[in-house]
Amino acid sequence: MAFVSNHIGELAALLVTFFWTFSALVFEHASKKVGSLVVNIIRLIIGFVFLTIFNFIRRGSVLPLDATSGNWIWLTLSGLVGFVFGDLFLFKSYEVIGSRLSMLIMTLVPLFTAFFGFIILGEHLRLFHFLGMAITFMGISIAIFNRDRKGEKVSLKLSPKGILYALGGAVGQSLGLVLSKLGMKDYDPFSATQIRIIAGIAGFSVLITLIKRWGGTLTAIRNRPVMKSITLGAFFGPFLGVSFSLVSIKYTAAGIASTIMALVPVFLIVPAIALHREKVTIAEIAGAVISVAGIAVFFI
């Protein structure tokens, strides 16, 4: 029990990796059918419904009206930066330089998070924390570049625009996480997630209005198989995943939490093998073992 109480933040981050691994699989399926922008706003709306029901049962309130103005300001900014800015740039990078190189650049998120955590929150990481980050980064990199996904070409075109998009996605995710910690403070993580999601829905609504994609959104809502996938993804993503990510940063440094949550690409190897009968290579096994070893450093 002492171990659990001493590592609540790290264990919560591990839970997040499992939640996000599952949500990534179903969101990928849905995005191929109706597009990532449509999936993004629908998943946030459904996630908000789950959170509203959960908070009503647990706290007796459907909206986070007990949050302070400071909570609302910083968490709203966090939602816009993380959900809207970060995700938009990340998905754009997929189109330009491919998912593998984008995912590799996204492994810089923990370093950016540690930097923003130091600048904004005054968080200090010890030398062995950076050692854990380095080991994890190496393991994830090995796993990503040896994952031969069906129908996916390895893109190593060093397009400056594509790299900037991926870096924008990494900065958006890391800054969004740090702003969440700044805005949440001692406030309830699930209610804080509600505020972030409200901001995300507002941001995507403006974007979809500007590019006139509401028709596609309504079409997707009428597609029952797609809605089943998005609903499952929303349960494990915006509802459980995002909420537990805030639980994690509440109890540990944002850089440490971000490093553990970066394991998702490694965890995705298992369902790829199980569902698509893809062969696992020695390099992938080595990458997974190395990345897990890096995470283990944070529990010392």
C-alpha cells in the first residue's frame, strides 16, 4: 500500500497508456471512415456526456460551477492548446511526413513538458528522471521504426513544414498538460477535464463552422457503426484517459507523467499483432523492453 500511495501519479499515468491505447485503435478506425476532424468534436461531446453523468453521481453537480475563475481561465486555455492546437498540428504532420516520423518527434513531448513544467510550475527533475526519459525515448524510437504496419509506407522525407507541424503538435500536447496542472491545482481532476473539454468543443465548433464541415459531422452521427467506435473511444479517451492524466500530474511532475504516457505507440504493437496477425521482430521486443525499463526508473 505504501508503494501505491507513494506512486499514485505514476500508476495513474500507466492506466492512461492502457486507456489511450484502446481509444487510439477505435479512433483510427472511425477516422478512416469519417475524417479525424469530425471524430475529434464528436468524441469530445460524448466524453463530456460521460463526465457530466459521472460528476452528477459522484459530486451531485452536472457542471463544474464550483471552480474558481483561475481554474476556468487556465483550464480553458489548456483545452484550446492541447485538444485543438495540438491535435490539429499532429494530424497535419501525419499527412506531410507520415505517422512514424511524426510519432518519433512526438516522443519529445516529455522533454517539452519537463521544460514547461520548470518554467511555468517551477518543477525540478533529478538526474535519474532524465535518465529514465532518455531510456524510454530510445526504446520507443526502436519500436516505432521497426513496426511494419500493413499498407503503411515509411516516410523519411525531412519536410521542414511537416517537422514544424509535428513539433507544433508536441508543443501543444506538452503545454496543454502543464497548463492543466497550473489551472487544476487542488481542484477535482474529473471536473477539471470537463472544463478542458468544453473549451475543446468550442474551439472545434468554430473551426468546423469556418471550413463548413457540419454536414459531414451530421452524416457521421447517423452512421451507427462509426458512432459505436467513437463512443467506445470517448469512454476510454476523453473520459477516463484525459481525466486520469490530470490525476497523474496532480501527484507527480508533469514531465514524469508525460514520459509514462508516451508509451502508447509501444503498447499499440500488441493489438497490431493480435488483431492483424503482424509479426513481431526482435528489435520491437527490444524496444518495448528498453522503454519499460526506462519507465521503471521513475518507480525507484
